[in-house]
Amino acid sequence: MSEVQRDVMEYEVAIVGAGPAGLACAIRLKQLNPALSVCVLEKAASLGAHSLSGAVMEPGPLDELLPSWREHAPAICVPAGRDEFAILTRRKRIKFPFVPPQLRNHGNFIVSLGQLVPILGQEAERLGVDVFAGFAAAEALFDESGAVKGVRIGDMGLEKSGEPGPNFTLGPEIHAKITMLCEGCRGSTSKQLIARFQLDAGKSPQTYGIGFQGVVASAARACAAWGSFNTRSLAVG
């Protein structure tokens, strides 16, 4: 199958992953150089489908990128009103008299990333970025010198056995002068390149945390719109 001629799409910049980082990158590139050809690949069927549902967002970077974003803010976009910091023991909750500076969220917004990502995607497309939802990068591609020259989109229509089915379609190759990986630290393409170029040699292993249990109290106007709520959320990152 590898000997079959695949369709090739040429871009100056190919971005793998249509999360906030990948889309912000695409938007900024087109703002700096509207003539640049840029594409973004996203494995989810729609933008935002694989994004964490909730986040506390510092608005400064988005203000710089899209100064008018508040005019088209996500439906869930509430100013953070109060912070609390506590230690949970087996039987007690011990509230700290202060909140560490790095955990203070005054001026930040509680948003839905699943709603923010499509807004960024619309802006990217408005600027001329080709955004391909439902197309996952299967592997990195290399030129004769060993440098990354793009990625190959995964084949579609394969049976469970791995054999081509009746709707089989070869995934095209995306060639680019610059390939940017914004698929997260555990992205499949990122792991391939880390292994190939030994980018983790002599480095500490990556660590992952489960925690940050928070109580979110919405503003009065939000309560009126959505109904009062007091939600505990567990973020895995």
C-alpha cells in the first residue's frame, strides 16, 4: 500500500492540531502575512469536539490576537469572581487564609473551550486558513536529508483487520516548508518525532496530574440565564 501514489497538498505551513494553540498560531501567521498558505489538521469531526469543556482563561493573549473577541464571546464566558484555596484531608477541608499568587484568577474568565475553539476556527477560515476537521495526521514525512517535510493523513475505510474496505480512501500527504505540532504532548506524531530525534534523551520524563477540584460560582446575570449552579469539576491534564 505504501507504493501507491498518494495525492499531495502543498502548503508553506502545516499545523497539526486545531486546539487553541494551533488555531491561534494559524490566525497570527495570516495576520502577519496574509499571502502565506496555511492549513490546520484536526482529528475530531468538528472543531472543539476534543477540547476540555471548561477552563479558566487569562484574556490578555486573546485580547492581543483578537481585540474584538468579547463581541462574539462563547456562550459560557463568566468573569471569575472569587478564589478559594484549601487542603482536603481524609475527613476535613482546611481553608487557607490566602490564595497563592499563581492561583489568583481576578480578571480571568471561566469559559468553555469547546465553544471557544469553533470561534477561533471561524476566524482562521475568514483569514484564508484551510481548516480540515476529521483528518488526523497518521505519521510524519521526511525528505532525503531526514528533515520533516510534512505529514500523511490516515487512510479511511479500513476494516477491523486493517484491510481496505469497500469505502477505502488513501490519505493524502501534506507537504509544508514548516510543520508545527500543536496536538498536545501525547500526540501520536509528536511521540514519533520525539523517538526518532531522541528529543527526550537526558531529559526528565513528562509528568501528568489529576487534580484542581474547583467550585465555580457564576455571576448573577449568568445565573439568571442558566439557572443557579454550584459545580465541582475534575480536570485531567
